[in-house]
Amino acid sequence: MSACKDCRLSHRHFVEAAEKGSFRRVAAALGVQRSTISRCVRDLE
């Protein structure tokens, strides 16, 4: 289980990444850093 506070919306991050095809675009759309998206998606795996 992730201890990452930013991963509360990790499912949303995952869906956005799948739809947009880019962690960079997802990060920009959600107003977070790319590394946050990457970490949250990795935590879902």
C-alpha cells in the first residue's frame, strides 16, 4: 500500500494517463509533477 499522500487520486491518474497517453500531459492537466503521476501509477501495479 502506498504511503504517498498525492496518490489519493491514483485511479484518476491512471485513467488520465491511459486516455492522454503521456504522463507529462496528465501532470499538466491535473496540476501535479510528472513524477507524482509515475509514482501513483506504479503504486497501482
